[in-house]
Amino acid sequence: MTTPIEPPVPPDRPPAARPGRKLGPVLDNVGSAHRAWLEPMRGSYLASGLTLSELSTRLKFAKSKLSELLRGVGLYPRWEIVYMLSTELDMPSWPLHRLWRQAAFEAHKSGEWIENCTDHTPILTTVPITPPLDHRAFRELVEDDYGLFARVFLDDDQRDLAVSDTFDILWLSWNDALASHDTRRFSWNVLRAIVMSRTPHRDGRPELGTAAFDTVALQSLTEPARMDQVTESMELFTAMSRLPPNQLDVMVLRRLCGFRSETASALLGTSLATVRSDERHAIRFLESVLCPPLLTEGNTP
């Protein structure tokens, strides 16, 4: 288990300003895979200082269509226009294409349709290229730990995809990550959003996956004891799903993944005092749910 490096020094970047009507929000019905590349692209557009009119002139593409693309309106966009827009916004094409391709399948596009879109763009756009050095260093330090967190909620295939998508999105948004208050917190928020978007929910609460049963506590028990513990663990996991997001993250990292408080603090990009406070509050809540105080004389149920 590793402790992430201190966040890189953010670059100087003056706030962008542009005339004209403000770009509208992404539609609520846009899927998580589509949002994975659309939101970084919107961020690059907003940071570029360019207007839709300027992009329309450069790309020879209607301004209304560009606005629709950046809001997720209408049919899923073909790769050619996404690639042209990304070139104007100086976005890396490899992670963008990988995320675009995943979202195309989510939008029920056929493999033939996807390949036809790609055939009309330069071959190098779909060939892996090297991300920034500090991005690569950050990934090497936290990727395995991110996988342990994701494994609590997702099966192995979904876990690997969620972690890979996290670093693709970070690659597309790396300047924003560096300019944020804490790169580690920015990155964690990306990971958490992806994991939660793919985690089954019941009554609006995330369900911990089968891998959650392979906890530090259960690993130390004999087989008969493990069987006796399963029921209690299910009750615990159900109660944990009711915790606020920050407290849930701390409990998963501390009690299910087995991280020390210092490592959890570094991964979350929050102070050690905050981690310890969140853990105390979470334990107090779980105890109140799982071990309610006995009724005293004179009390009624």
C-alpha cells in the first residue's frame, strides 16, 4: 500500500472570458460513459477562451450543432466531429477515443458504426500515446490502491475498467487537476463518481459487492467462524451504505481495505484530523444501528 506523492504545483492559468450566450448544462439523461468524456471536453472548451462562433468558423460546423454536442443533445456524435473539436481544444486523442468508444457501445452503436467513424480520422488518433510525466507518476503510486477501493463495490472486470477510466478522464482533465486545491482530492472525486455510477444501488444507497466480504476481519477467521460472521457482515454492510459519502469512503479504506489513517488521508486528499473525525462519527452511527442501547426500566418499545 502506497502513499500518494504531494500534489504537483498547479500551473498559472488566467481565467477565460468569452462573449455571447453561456453554454447550457449537460442533459440529465446523458449516460455516465458519455459524461466521462463530455465533461472534460466541456471543461477544455470553457478554459480555452474560444466562442462557439469561433469554433464553428474553424471547424466548418454549425454553431447549434456544436452546442448540442457539448450538452449531449440529440444523437450520439460521430468520432470525426469529436476528434476535430478535440484538436482545436488541444485534448489528447487516445484517452478521448477510448472513452468515446465505450460510450458508443452504451448508446447501442454497432461495432461497424464505431469502426466507420474511426476510419475517417488519422490513424495516430487511436494509437496510445504517453500521458504527462507527473500524471504517469501519480498513477503508478495510487492505481493499486484505487483498485482495492473499487473492488469493494464492483466485480473484477468492472473494477479494472473503472480505474482505467479514472486515469483516462484525469489525462483529459490534468490541467484542471493540477489547478485544483489538491490534485489527490480531484482525482479521488473522479474515481468515486465512476465507481458509484456503476455500483448497484438499493433505495438510493450503494450496495457493497461480494468482494467486500473478503475483509481484513474475515480473513483472520476459521471457516465455521466465517460462516457465522456472514450474517453480521451483511448487516454491517447495509448499515455502512447509509453513511454519508465521506464517512463511507473512510470506513471502506480503513476497515475493508486495511489502510492506515495516514494512507487514507493521502488517498482522499483530506487532512488526517478529518479522516479520524469521519471514522469516529461513522463508528458511532454504526454502533447505534447494530448495537442499540438496551431499554432501561420504565422505557417502552
